[in-house]
Amino acid sequence: MAGQSEKKRLKKASSFIIYASAFFSIFSLVYIIFLYFFRYNLITKYIFSLHCLLFFCYYYCIKSIHYGLTNGMNYTYYTDVLILSFCINIGLFFSFKFFYIYIIIPLYAAYQIISFIFKYFLSSPFGSAQPSKRMEKMEKNKNKVVYKTVY
């Protein structure tokens, strides 16, 4: 039998997938209707493929967040991508240049990979063994003996 916390997590995951899928599907449909009626000249194969990419981002992020909620895993990166995709979709009501914000996602992923490589592979194995100057100073001040003068 599942514990109470696991039941709550599974209930949260199932409600998330229902509401998020419906919300982002309706929002994408509203945008396509807006595009059809107000900016009909922007409907091309290239732009349609970009909107398919946007919908794929929604779908993939929602499925990954659902998987993370179900299994108790970390899903913050997918949440960030989902929020960024939603902001881009809102910005597309005003200008098509909001698609350029998607450059942030691979840059953020590259930053995470580089920081992982530097942290675990290129750092000194003795770096953590040597105490910092601040720690040495605190240790020196801690071991000082203070004598009181008696009058």
C-alpha cells in the first residue's frame, strides 16, 4: 500500500497533467486563431514549424514534469523551460521576434554542462583538503587565550 505522502504526490501529478495539458492546448489554439484572423500573412511553413516546435516544448515539458512528480524527482529545469515557452507564446501576440528568446535554453544547458565539468572533472582533488584563509583565521581567533587582568 502507498503511504499518505505518495498518494498526495500521485494526486498532485494527475491533477497537474489534466490542467496543464488542457490549459496549454487551449492557449495554443487561441494563438492559432488569433494568428489566422489578425496576422494571416505570417502563416508560412517556416512559422508553422516553429509553432509545432513550441507545442512540442509544451508537451515534452508537461510529460517530464508529470514524470518528476510521479517519481519524486527534480523537475525544475522543465518548469523553467515551460514558463519560458509560455512567456514566448504571450510575446508572440505582439512580435514574432520573441522566438529569438529560445536561444536562452541551449545557453543555459551549456552553462550547466560546463559548470558540471569544471566542478567534478577539472577541479583539484586537493582543493577541498586545504582550508581557506577565512577558516584559518577563524581557527586562530578561536584558539586564542584571553587573560584577565586582576587589580
